[in-house]
Amino acid sequence: RQGLRQGKDENDAHSDRPIIIDPMFLKLEGVTVRYARTGGSRAAVEAASLGLRQGQIGVLLGPSGCGKTSLLRAVAGLERIEAGRITMAGMVLGDAAARVHLAPEARRIGMVFQDYALFPHLSVADNVAFGVQHLPRAERAQRVAQMLDLVGLGHAAKRAPHQLSGGQQQRVALARALAPQPQLLLLDEPFSSLDVDLRERLAQEVRAILQGSGTTALIVTHDQFEAFALGDLIGVMQRGHLEQWDDAYNLYHRPASRFVAQFIGHGVFTPARIDHAGAAPRVHTPLGDLVDVQECPLPGAFPGGECDVLLRADDIVHDDASPVKARIERKAFRGSEFLYTLRLASGEQVMAHVPSHHDHQVGEWIGIRPEVDHVVTFPRQAG
């Protein structure tokens, strides 16, 4: 009793200390995944760190072979991590230093695969019910009905998977994964087998479904439009490295690396020089001076202030009255606009979105001017 009293007194004495609660539901800290190969091993993922709050949707984006699926498999428990730590809701899923690896079936994580993996001999309802066989019959039927209504397929409960469209089959796979009420849902290239228009529409539908169910999700894709439609936070990966984990706005307007700047959106780098000598700082470029440069580094950040500036297609405005002229090298029709690839007389290449009623011919010279809201600079790169 005296010991209990002493413990209570000690707790009371420290009751004014702030309690620090990690806001991240899913947290990866310095995660490395390696695959064995002849003569050694290869790092598929190198020291990747990211976090998701409860109910957020994260997307891993990058070209083939960048490590995004390996990172997803590590979260699922299908790959052991060689370094780092993975936690979910405060529970350790994997910790390389402590040699902890929780089995996939113990993680309460659902997965939706690229090929849907539906059972062709079972009805839509029976496919959804597959993961909740442990529930009593009435509760199981209620859960299946709820999931099918959530994905808008309540009318198709008795149909076979082959009687549904590709988009409908993907929604059945989503309903089946959500039925056991996983703490986290992982989706690996879920729309890659669908046509472009359906992918974008279904991505928006899946986001609404996940938000409606309050499900935290991590999704892999190589398509940036899917990533933008789905993700609250997006991670761009290259050669096993997570280059930037951020929202879509910052990825586009404040890229952390040249690779992110090139991978997201249409844009080019052109040589420039940062100058703070006058009354207002400015960046000198072949298209003229850029003056909205509050976020630019000081000239001392680059030798002599020499740098490369990122110019996106929507930073270049077609203006016949402009003294700066550029020759059209390529044009791509995008419906409401053309994407022009242009060459300045000084040799630099830029790109521009131009309304499609301005239908100029390849080889024609047109007037252009810069209209840059976010000036993004990087160290000068040879060539």
C-alpha cells in the first residue's frame, strides 16, 4: 500500500508534463529493403521515411523499378526490412534493429492487387464475403450488403465477376478488401489494366469510397494523374530513394529535386542568374527577368549566382506583342490546348500550353513571355 501511494505521489508530481502523442497512424523511419543476387545484394529501397495520419491517403509514385512496390510489400509484411522501422497505430510491424517482423496475417492490413484476384466461380457477394467468414451469417450478409452499397454495386450481388466491366470488378475487389475492416489498405497499381478515361474517373470514385469509410490507404502507381486524383500526400521515388513526400501542390510548385521537377508536369530547365544587387531581387533568364523571387535562395547559394531555373509549360504565355520570339519545334493537341515545344533564338528550349484556337504550324515563330508565380532554381548542370 505504501508503494502504491508513493507511485501515485510521483505521478501527481509530474501531472503537468505534456503528453506527447505521435500524430502519425502509419510511420516508416529509414526503411531499407534489399534483395539477394549473385555476388551480393541490391537495395530496392534505401532509407525511406514517410508518415500518414488516420484516414489519409498516400500514394507512392515513380517509374518502373524505382522501389515503390517493394516499399508497399514491406508495409504489408511480404518483405523483411534490412534497416529502419515501421509502426502502425503505435504497434511495431517491423524493426530491423530489434529483429521484429510481424507476420502479414497479423497486421490487419488489406490489399487490392493489380489483377483484382477475384474468384471466378463465386458470385460478387460471395467474393466480398470471403474475408468475413468468421462472422455469424446475418452479420456477414449485412457487412457484404454495406460494402457493395459503398462501392455502388448492390444491384450486382448475384452476378459473376466476368459479367462485370473492368471498373466494376475493381470496385468488387475494393469491397472485398474493406469488408474485414482493415486498419490500413494497400493498393498496388489498381487501375493499370483499365483505359485512360476510366482510370481517372475510377480513381476519383475510389478516393470518395476510402474517405467515406475513413480508411487509411497507401497506393502505388506510375501515373501522376492518378496520384493527384487519389492522394492527400504523394511520394516520388527514384532508384530506391524517396525524393519527396508532400502534397501535390508542393510537388508541382516546390519540387525538392531536379528529378521531381522533371517527373511531375511538363517543364524544362534553362540557365539563369540570381541578382540581388538592385532595389528588388530578380532572376535573369533568356526570356527576360523574373521578379517574384522571394522564395529563391541567395546568390551565394550558387557560384556567381549562376543556376538553372525551372520553367513549366504553364509559366510560358503566348503573346504576339512580346519581343521574345520562339520557333515551334513540336506540337501536341490536347483538346482545349496545344502543348508546344519551342526553341528560342539563343538555343534554349521551353514548353508552353497554348489555347487550341491558336493553331500555329511547326516551324512558325511566335511571341512568348514568362509569367512565373513560383520561381524554382537548382544548381547549374553542365550540358
